[in-house]
Amino acid sequence: MTPDLFDGDPLGAPPSGPLVLGPGAALLRGFALPVAQALRDEVLAIARSAPWRHMETPGGRQMSVATTSCGDLGWVSDRRGYRYVARDPVSGAPWPTMPAMFRTLAREAAAAAGHPGFDPDSCLVNRYAPGTRLSLHQDRDERDLQAPIVSVSLGLGAVFLWGGLARTGRAERVPLQHGDVVVWGGPDRLRFHGVLPVREGAHPQWGDARVNLTFRRAG
């Protein structure tokens, strides 16, 4: 059984300050709250241009998480494997341009977590319905594994699984709320991570959904 990493705030950090997850990783509580409504507007615009879809895994199963992307490259999955492509495979059109505020948020969050100079070229947008989960995995499809990952949580809360450098290592539970941002890079860049099944609920802005923005330097 995995423990709740921040049950009772054992690290003693203030609610607005970063909570250290590792030498290259931090949780920035509420970091995205000042722009949360604008983020929602941009996400909905992206989904109108490149609609949500449930991609196929290399093993032939349909992913429970609905996805879309924006930026120079978008992440896709099918029988051929996981990869980044410049065009939406559904429409054949380039992915929607990454909004300037997305890029600014990602850069500022990375810098606040100790990774200055981050310049994302891809944003994967995941939508979780209640009961949807994401199994432990590494983000290693990017060409630049030196750049950090910036992950923004919106909507329903979730429990983030923060594992080690091997799938079999212990995964700790990190509760995430609307507006929280997790950043990991450096020695933590290839940590296994995932999301426990999202609980039923209703969020004022997102209803019965959790949306996650994951910024990467993919090309």
C-alpha cells in the first residue's frame, strides 16, 4: 500500500510554497489558479480544433483517458507505438498553436521549481472522467530528456502516483487539486508516475472531469 506523501504536511512547507518531491521535482500548490479560467477557455478552443479522442495502445486497447494536443508536436499512440507527430492524425492538419499563456505558465512553473530556461514545444491535454486512471509509466518518448516535465491539474482532484526509477519501486501518493502544478526534471526526469482512479465529483468550472496539461520539450 502506498502512503500519502503529504498527509499532514510532514515537510512543513506553507500551502503556497513548493513541496519537494525529489532533487529535481516539486509540487507548486495552486500555482495555476490565477489563470485557471483563461486556461479553461484555451483548452476548450483547442478541443474544438482538435477534438478529444481515445487513442489505441500499442497492444490494441483503447485508452480510457481522452486526449488532444497543441504546439509544434502532439503525442499520439496506436499499434505502431508512442510518438510525437507534427500533424493531427485524425484531421491531417497541424496541431493547434500553443497559446502564449500556456507557454508562459510552463516556463514560470519550471523556473519556480529550479529549472530555468524551459521552452516547451508540446502540450498534451488529457481529460479524465470519474473512474479513469493512468498506470505507472515514464515519459521517455521525447528527444530532449534534459528538459523538465510540467504538469498542470485542473478540475476534479486526483491522487498522483510518484514512483521511482523502476516500475517495481514504491510509489507514493500525492494529492492534487485544481490549479496545482508538478514539475520534475534532472535526476527525477525518468521517474515512474501515474494517477489513481479519479473519484466522482462536480467541479465549478469543469463539471465531472479532471483535465491535465503536460508540457514537454519533445523535438
